[in-house]
Amino acid sequence: MTDPQSFAQEHLPGGGHLSFVLKRGQRVRFTDLQGGANVSLMLFNAHEKSERLNLPDSLKCQHTAKLTAGHCLYSDMGRVLAAITHDTCGWSDSIGGVLNAQEVQAKYGEGRYQELRNGFFRNGTDNLLVEMGKWDLQLSDLSMPLNLFSRVDVAADGTLHFACGNAKAGDYIELYAPMDTLFVVTALQHPMDPAPAYAPKPVQLTFSHADESVAEHCRTSRPENARGFINTHRLFA
């Protein structure tokens, strides 16, 4: 069913990249169209881009090792850049990062534009930098992204294990913006995905207006989150 408050949709192909400002009081839903999608996501304060997503603080202040519905994504200023209001797959990875060009070549092979044209093998570092450049952001602004739809487990001995099949076709993750937030995203396979072939999956983005009440369960899930929303509201006082 289409959300009656939806005002735009965008198809992000596998290997694609995108950036946009999600304004205060708006939300975006990322939908995995085929299953097995991964979306690497960076967030910035749209008006002061030196303020950006801080994943260690987001995990620490919410006493969690995973990010899912009910959690907030914090900036390095203690403000809520986005709140995860819905998540049907239950886990997004905060430690895997993205691959660079050399790592993609080592993992998947050559994949050059000269032979494959628009099907050439892309990498997360360059994709994010391309979008960041549109907003006057540079290599020094590149930081650890959140990998939506992907799960990485930590064993008792400290080894990391990628959970295959964490996201199924139709799974979605919805983010609400309590402030004007710049999103920089790319849809590429997770660095730890063991699949031997380069085959990033597409996602659908749906934009809609929302009342702040959609994030109430995020605000009240931890005392720290209530303070985070207060810090955010002070920007608009």
C-alpha cells in the first residue's frame, strides 16, 4: 500500500550512489527489492557539515552492538541526525565499512568500464566520494558508514562473521529526520559478503512527510535518546 503522505520515490540500482537532504519532519524508507541488499550510509548536518554521524557514540550511548528500530543515529555533537523508526530485518552493521577500488579488484576481478561500460565494478569509497564532492566534502570528510540491511556477528573469540540472507526481498528500513540531514548513500555488496561474484542489489527509496510522533519509541527507548532529541530541538528553538 502506498503511504498517503509519500511525495517522491527513487530507484537506486545496484552499484549506484545518491545524496539528498532529508528535511526536518520527513522520512525515507529503503526497501530491498530482491533480497541481499546492502546500503552504505553517511549522515551530515545539512547546514554545518563538519557535524556528522558518529557510530561509536550511537552504539555506546544506547548500550547496543547493533542498530535497528527504536535506535537513534547520533552526530558528534550529541544530536539525532536520524531515528530508525522501522526495520523489518532487525540489524544494520556499524563496523564493516566499504571497499576501495583495489579491494574490489582483488575480490571480484578486473571489471573495467572499457569492457563493461555502465556495468563496470564500482567501489564504496569512490561512490561516496563522488556524492560528497557535490556538497563540497572531501576525502578528509570520509568516515565509517552504516551498512543498512547487513548483519555481522562477533564470535566468542572475537572473529567476525557475515550473516548471509539477513535481508529478504521486501524488507525495509525507515529513517525519520528530526533535523535537516544530508544523506550520502551507495548500494554495493558488504565488504564481508562471501559471494564470489560482483552483483550489488537495487533498493527503492520512498520519501514522505511524518509527524514527530513516528519516532516517539526511539525517543523513549533510552534516557540518552530523550536528551539527544532535546539537544536537537534546541537548534530550532
